[in-house]
Amino acid sequence: MSAFLKTALRNKSFATGFVITCVVVLMAAISFVWTPYDVTDLDIGSKLKAPGWAHWFGTDHFGRDIFSMIMVGARNSIAVALVAVIIGVGFGVPLGCWAAARGGLLDEALMRGNDVIFAFPALLSAVMITAVFGPGAINAIIAIGIFNIPVFARLARGAALSLWPRDFIMAARAAGKTKTRITIEHIVPNMANLLIVQATIAFALGIIQEAGLAYVGLGTQPPLPSWGKMLNEAQTMMSFAPHMAIIPGLAIVITVLGLNLLGDGLRDVLDPRLTRKRD
């Protein structure tokens, strides 16, 4: 692993994305034990203060410290996006591999089911879910996770279909291995690089989707801060407190940029043919 990391860090895209992602994750982890101010404390006397020594990123219209809210918001965004990606991988990859192994009518039915899910983006799914169960982070996770399932199912199916005709798979079948065993021992390990890169991309999209759901009131609920909710609250304050929108907006942009760079770097490192083509 250390050798892989040394090789990967020579890739500028990976190194930049890795550093940005580590900073965001570290900030989120620290928020579990420490923040400069309590994000639930209201200090009306300090409301709408510009960034300064006392409040590095300023305060909002309730006097809450924006830097502390960014730290806790990072924790919530990462948690929602990460669990949603795990749901997508956990359900999508087995379905895609199963469809590729079985083929025929089952394969076709699964792909058409994926098309139906694709017709309902995460935001629309969240609206339907919250209409029944109410808004909240859990329902946002479910909505984004459901949207991720067909993404990973299609990727796994396509990769598996390209692997099944290969000679080493034919040899495994000739040796008497079942399709399930071949999938576990040969198919999944040979598509792992694709799944890792796609998981990174889905993670970045999950951050954006969580912010979008929180912006319209369907994601993380008060008193816990969310980057999307902070943007929603800042939209009427832009003329006299622009930092309220700029700071969370930059947090989303930088985090997503870091994850995209990380994914792009991983793609180059895991498939050196891409690097040679660019050179």
C-alpha cells in the first residue's frame, strides 16, 4: 500500500485531490471533539460579523460562528455521501454482476428497472420519500443511495460482460467453478479499479446532492448545520453579509474539486495506459 501511495503521489492530480480531501476529512473528524464555538449557541450581539480574529469566517444572522458550522457541516455532508455510496456499491455491484452472469431475460429486466430508477433523480426521490416519512438526513441518504444503485449496477454489468469471454474466465469455468465463485474470485477483483474511481466520483456527487437537498429543506435538519442549508439562509443576506454565502459555497466547490481530482488521479494511476496516451 505504501508503494502504491508513493507512486500515486507522483501524479499531480492525485496529490492535489488527496491533500484537499484529507484536509476536509480531518476537519470533519476534529469537529467531533472540538469546534471554536458551539454551533447551537446563538449570540445576537455578534450577528453578521465579517471574518476576523474572533470569528475566522465571520458569523451568521444568529451570531453563530461560520467556521464551526463549516466543520460540522463537513461531517454531515461526508456522512450522508459516504453511506449513500456504500448503499450504491453494496446493492448495485452484486446486481450488475448477477445480471452479467445470468444474461437473458433477467439481465434485460434489471437494466429496464435501472432505467426507471434513473428517471427519478435524487432530489425527486427525496421529495417522494420525505412526503411519506418527513425530511431528514436519513431520508436524504436513502434517496441518494437509491440513485447510486443503477449507476454501479450498470458499471459492474458492463465490466463483467467484457470479462466473461476472457481466457482466464474460460479456464476457471473449465475447472468446474460456479458462476458465483468466478464472480467473487475473478470478476470483481478485475473491476475493482473501475469501482474505486466511480465511488470517488459518486462521493463528490453525493456532496452536491446532499447540499441541494439541504438547500430545499429536505436534508439535514436544524439545529445541525449543513452547507446547503447555510446557502439557503444566506440568500437574503448577500447584499450586506456576502461571507455567509461565499464561505459554504467555497467549501462545497473545494471539496468536490478535491474529490474529482482524486478520482482523476486514481484513474491514471490504476490504468497507466491513460497516462501514456496523454503523453
